[in-house]
Amino acid sequence: MRDLIGAEWRKIWTGRAWWGVAAAAVLMCVMADAGFVQQDDAKSGANGDITSTLVQGWFMVELAAAVVALIAVTREFGNGAISRSVLLGGGRARLLTAKLVAVVGCGAVFALAAGALAAVSPWLFLAGREQGPQWTATTTWTLLGVMLTIVVGAVWGALLGLLIRQQVAAILVLLVSTWLVGEGLLRLVPAIGRLTIDEAMASVYRGGNENLLPIPWALVVLALWIGAGTFAARTLFLRRDLP
């Protein structure tokens, strides 16, 4: 199993897609933090608030982790290599387990990198101010929430890839659900919108919307989404014909 997990791990980091997506995510986070600082300068807010906000801005790495995991999974379905992987891996169940373990590791790498960048970002963006960043307990919990959602995002991206299998379609579903469905439902029907996986993630990294779930309940919702997605993906992968 260790060799199989290692093989799946190498597949994730093969090619240029991962670093291109990661670079785009970092650029988006930097631009978002720069915007937060400009807004704070305009209203002269408290440094403690802006410190947590700057850390929170790195939640967008979650989308990058999800896309990288999704591409790694759907690539094999697209080129027909998935059948060979099953034969070499000793069965569908073993291969699926190895893929999910490797994806969790991928999410952890993205989470650690984003966590490090998020932790130093207040000192970079608030340099030159009379009062430096004010790191509080809320900031720490925000950082941990951001890192957790990045790992969850990677797993969710892989599950979508296993369910949809077609790369372009899976990416479109991921982007539409992230940018439109969750937020749209939260605005129109908050009672339903806050139960979507994206808005549950927003609760965990303290997105600030008053309609979001309390963090303990958001963690339960995330566990249910990942559990249901894993069950559906496993059932489909074990029973459906492979290309």
C-alpha cells in the first residue's frame, strides 16, 4: 500500500498544472489582502481586526487545492490510464484508498504553505504602520480554520473528479458551486444556503456573514458532505465500468 500511495502522490505533482494553479491562488490572495489594507486605511479600523482579515484572505488556496486534486483524478479517466492503475494497484478499493490518502496529503501541503504565508502576511502588508499587527486568539482560530478548509477542499475536489470523471465538466461544477450556488442560496434562502459545503467552510474560517452556521455545526456539515461524497464516489468507482 505504501508504494501505491507513493505512486498516487507522484501523479498529483506530475506536470505543470499544480504550480500554475497554486501561483494563481497566491496572486489572488495577495490582491485580496492588498484590498483589505486599502479598505482599512479608508476607515481607520483596529489593527486586531485587519490582522485576522489578512489571515482569512488566504482561504482562497482551498480552491487551488481542490482543482489540483480534481485534475489529478480526472486525468486518468481522460487518458484511459485508470484501468491500468486498477490492475497494477491490486483492485479498485485499494486504488481508491491510495488516491484519497494521497489527496489528503496534497491538501496538507497546500494548507501548510498557505498557513505559513497567511501567518506572515499581516507583518508584510502592515509594515510601516505606527502599530504593528495584533495577533489574537481569533486570528489563531482563523488561521487553523483556513488550513482545515484547504484540506477539506482538496478531498472534495477529488471526490467531484471521481463522481463526474470528465475534467472540464468537473472543474465547471466546482467553480459554479463555489462562486454562485452556495453564496446565491445563502442570500436567497439562508436556511438552505448555509448548509452547502462552501458556506460551511466559510463558517470554519470565520467568513463573517451573520447567516452562517456556528463553527461546531459547520464542522458537522462538512463531515456529512465529505462522508456522503466518499460513499457515493466509492460506490460509483467500484461498480461503474472504467474507460
